[in-house]
Amino acid sequence: MNVRKFSFGKIKLLQSGLAEVIVDEGVDINTEMVDEIHQVFLSIFPGAFSLLINKSNSYSTQLDALIKFGTLKAINKIAVFAPNQMAKLSADFAANIPSSAVLDIQVFTDRDDALAWLNDIAKAI
């Protein structure tokens, strides 16, 4: 499995057009960090792609960073794996901010369910 590290986490390439994002424990994501991860995505993927956001680690994201994350046009779909109640509350909030409305975001408490949803979407495209 190909893994790309960035300053506050890593991206695991799961298959063509699909990656898992794992943010390090305790990080507070700001807009500069979003710019960094956008650049990593664009260096990995030549076209549209989907993401599995793994919220196994506890981290926070500033509101302006959440809004900015959803502006990258190449993002197709996002599945969020939220393994506990706090991660689920955070993910549900992020999925419902205005800039996220244009994205197809689903929150899952089971990683396999999240991957199955992403794979079903990938097959339909």
C-alpha cells in the first residue's frame, strides 16, 4: 500500500481514485494545513477522487478550514469513519456546514461500511 506523509498526518492510497486520510492525534487543522493537503491530493490524483476520512485519532478543525476543505473541485465523495460518539458528533457537524452541502458526505461508525459505500459509488461512476 502506498502511503504519503504530510506535516500533520498521512494519506493511504487504497485504490485508483480512493485514499484514506489519517490525521495525527491532537492536531488543530487550520486553513494553511488545508492548502497543504489539497496540494498533496492534487499531486497524487490526476482527476477526480474520493476520500475515506479516518477519525480514529482525536483532532480538531477550525471552522474556516472546514469550509475551505470542501472547496476542492476534484473531491468526488467523502466517507467519514467515526469509531466513537465524539468523532461521530464532530463528523456530523462538519458534514452539515454550508460548503459541505455540495459534497456527497456520509458518516459511518464502521470502516468496512464506509469503504463499501465508496466502492459502490466508484463502480457507478
